[in-house]
Amino acid sequence: MIEIRTKSDCCGCEACVQICPKNCIDFDPDQQGFFYPKIKKEFCVDCGLCEKVCPVINKTTPSHNTHSTLYAVKSNNDAVREQSSSGGFFSLLAEFVLGKSGVVYGAAFDAEFNVYHVRVDNNIDIPKLRGSKYVQSRVEQTFRECKDDLNEGKLVLFTGTPCQISALGHFLRKEYDNLIKTEVVCHGVPSPMIYRQYLNETVIKDAVDRTITQVNFRRKLGSWKNYYFNIEYEDCGDICEYKECVTDSLYMKGFLSNLYVRPSCFECPAKNFASRADFTIADFWGQEYTFPEFDDDRGVSAVFVNTLKAKGIFNQLSAVVVEKNFEDFIRYNPSLVSSPRKSLLYFRFWNLYLESNNLRNSIEGAFHVGLILRVLFKVKMKFAKLFRVN
């Protein structure tokens, strides 16, 4: 029987829920809005399957596969690249799989703009899976659905965070030649509750006739590097737009400062190729410095080809491709190998938020206190130097 002693023991992958033969594991949110398994002990037969599929209990050793090669990739389709967070590689891969009568699993918005993993079997629905979604996705029953597709002989592309890909591998308990596991380099996953409240406080507020129609965390408005958090909504029949540059977005500042990422993200069990993904994909930040001739400020994908299976598929895709070395990537995107750091701002934010339930004030308050602490620390160090005894 799986037991969550500390919050860092669970990454929220839902593999335990899906593997349980008695369906006796619920998945409920805590005060921070993250979901955790809750076992109905009266129905549990102690089969141990939930423990066997857990990627935290069964951590694999980080392994830079000898077949791994890094490429900078840009799609030849300008419209696809414009709609993608970076260079459009995911769409290339998805189209390849669907062209083989396969299926694709990835994160998408539902009607209420919550994020769930869904199954796609046609090109028309690929746009649902495009774009970064800075909130934890609910996997629900997609591991089971994926297994059914694999056993039917379908070619399957499953895309997710490293912990989700690791969990899928443990859930399946064997390798499938017709499965393409693709992980997205992940900074950490924000709380769905915080994301939902940000939408409500920013757009909905007290307007009963206001309805969100589109959310885009990484809209490219003239620049890939200075992207926008963009929300479109309908207000009394009028189509309106709210947008924040990444440097001004309070939600993005809080996320990138690790104020509301999942506790397990601070000790990620699947970074540094530990998920055993075939492909690892990410934004290729810093390419304007490392190979400026490739930079057109419209987005570049970093693609790690980790297996011979992936290599065979990659060679069949048509795109603008340049082979690069790992150092060029990690210098500007260390999330590939490093977990985010928990700071005093994290604790200050949650104290403020749980007391007030006011998200914007809590984020701003955490940063304000952090600034004061940094100033006090600098003053303390200056006095320490003045009165140091030689």
C-alpha cells in the first residue's frame, strides 16, 4: 500500500490510481491545490502494484544515453511555428505518428481551461496539444488508454513531463516498440488551484457575464523571447483580450521564482534523462549567443534524440536542423538536469496566501519581504566586515 509521508513523496502522476485492480485509490487536492492519492483501506488487498508503478519510490538513475544527440530544430511550416512555444518540433512528430494511423497523447485545455491529458487521433486536433501549459496536467486514465492502444498495435506518441513519462514506463512494465515516449524539459509544475484563481482574479473577477475563450501562456507577439501570457474572453457579447509580457506577468514571476510549484519538484525523481524518454524536447534558449546565424526570434526547439528508435524516426522528419553540443543548451536551460530551489519566498507566499486567499497580494507580499530580507542581509554582511577581528 502506497503511503505519502511527506508531500515530496508524490509527483501527482496518477499511475497508482490507474493500476489499482480494486479502484480503491482516490485522488484529492490538498490546501495548495495539488492532488494526492487517498487509499480506501477497507477495499485494499495489499497487492503492492501502486508501489511498483510509483516513479518516486522507483527512482531510476540519471542516464545520459550513449545514443543521445542534441539538435536545434525549426519547423518549415511558419504557421505551425508561430502557434508553437518554440520551434514546432512536437507538431512534426505528432503529424508523423498520425500519418502512420497512430495516436498522440498530450496536455490540452478542457472547456473550462483546466489542463488534462487527452488522446488525439487526427491532425485537426493537434493544435490542442501545442504550446506550453504552465500548470500541472491531470493524467487521469490516459496510461490505461495508452496501454490499450499499444496492445492493439497502434503507433503511440505520449508526451508529458519527465515524471509523467517515468510513471508511464513503470505503469506499462515492459518496453513497446510502437511507443514513442517524449518528455518536455520542466522547470516545475504550478498548482492548478493557483492557476485557476489567477484567471479568476485577473479576468473573471465579479463579472457574471464574462467567459474565458482562450488561454495562451506563450503567445509570440513580435518576439519569441519576450512572449506574452494572453487571455481572451467574452464580456457581454464583446470579445476582449488581456495580455502580460512575461517580464510583467505576476503569475509567471511567481512560477519562475518557485512560489507555487509542487513540493516533489524540488526533488524531481526524473530529471537528467532518468525518465528513459526516447525524445527530450525544450526551448533552445541562448541560441542568439551560441549560434546567432540560426536565430530569427521566432522560436527554436532543442531536441535530444535519446534512443535508436528515436533516431530512426527523427531522420524521417523534414525540418531545419543543426546538431549542437550539450553545453550550449544547459548553459541557458539548466532545468534539464537541475531541480528548482525552494527559498524563503516559497514559505512566505504560502503563509500569506493561506491566511488571505488573495493571490496577487500574496505574490507581491512574498517578493516585498524577499527584497527586505536581501537588504538586511547585505547590511549585516557590511557590519560584519567593519567589525571583523583580524
